[in-house]
Amino acid sequence: RRVALSRSLQCLAAGLLASLISPVYAQKQTDVTMRQQTDITITQLLSTTTTSAGQKIVLPKKDAELIASIFEIPAGAHLPEHEHPYPRYGYILSGSLRVTDTETGQSKTYRPGDFVLESVGRWHTGANAGENPTRLLVIDIVPNGHANTVLRKPRQSG
């Protein structure tokens, strides 16, 4: 019995150490425990350390403000060229959204259930090329009182 208890304590200590070393492991273990003890279904949408452009995710250092919004984009609408100075996260509720990086010309279309981790400091456009409105949950994390969209000024010709 003492050997069994000792093994249990070793397993507990190893699990605790692993959870201190790895927050992702700890979160996964918490999710597993929650699923086992309740009827809750947890569907992970995304786990990443980079934006859609491959940039490392960097959050404001102090006085962060979280802003959650629902964007409704009519069918055929085009968003003007813009950039985000801070992280912006989106979740497509309905419709579709095509995002084009105007620096590289690369486009990606997001559909219902897709999680969008927008690029930071890169010029891009968005468009609803579908026949139905797009509804998008948007979450910004910015320094308190700051906006997270900068529109590109029209380029001067000649």
C-alpha cells in the first residue's frame, strides 16, 4: 500500500510539474477533466502563436483593453485597404470573408466556423464576395483607448 501511495504522489508531482512547465498542457488537462465531469462539449477552434501572416503574437504590455464586436458585412461589400496596429481576432458566424494582403497579393477566404487571426501592421482588404451577408465576431486587444484600424490614405499620383 505504501508503494501504491508513493507512486500516486510521484504521478501527482509529475503532473503538477508538467502543468507548471506547460500552460498548454495544463489547459488541455483542465478541458479533459471538465468534459469528464460534465456534459460540456469543447471544440478547439485554433491554437497558434502566429498571425495569418506568420508574425509572432504580441499583446500590449500594460493597460490592455479588450473590445468585442459583431461586424455585419453586406453581400458584395468591399472593405477599404487598412491595417491593424494591434492583435485582431475574428470568428466567422455566417457568410464568407475574403482577406487579401495587398503587399503580397495573397488571398484567403474564411467561412463559417473559421477563426481569423489577422496580420498586424500589414495592409490588406476584405470582401464579402458571397450572396449573403457576413457576420463576424471580432475581438481586439489594444492599449486602453486606442483604435485598432488604420485606413490607408489614397496614394498621390504624379
